[in-house]
Amino acid sequence: LQALLAVARPGITLSGFIYTPAKSTPKKVSRTFVISGNSATRDALRAYQLALQEVSFVSTAVLPVSAYAQSSDIPFTITLTLTP
């Protein structure tokens, strides 16, 4: 959590976190971390998503396209898949 909070996030206000421990399926083990919050602008939201993808233990940072429907004051939920 500390490493994720250290990611620069100008224009972003965080409001919630959900961690799901490892779930094993026959082909893989996955852990997820969901971050929710509010973004001042689309550009700030996109920059934050890209910054999260650069964290060494994050394999994906998924943000639904529908988050970009608003131009400002955007509520969002980003789902991170963590590397094993």
C-alpha cells in the first residue's frame, strides 16, 4: 500500500482501497488491488493510470472507458492486477 500511495497523483483524491488475496486457478495465481477515488480532469486520471502501470509489482491497471464520459470531477475505480 505504501508503494501505491507514493505514486504521484496531482488532481486525484483517493477514497477507497480493496485488496483481494491470491486466488489460485489451474493456470495462474492472481491478486488484485482496487483503488477508487475522484479525479479533477480526464488528463489527471489518465496520467495516474499510466503511473500505476509503471509500479514494478503491478502487471495491469484497468480503468473502464466509461470513466472518461465526464470531463471533470470524475469518480473512478482502477483495478490493479499484482504480479505473483
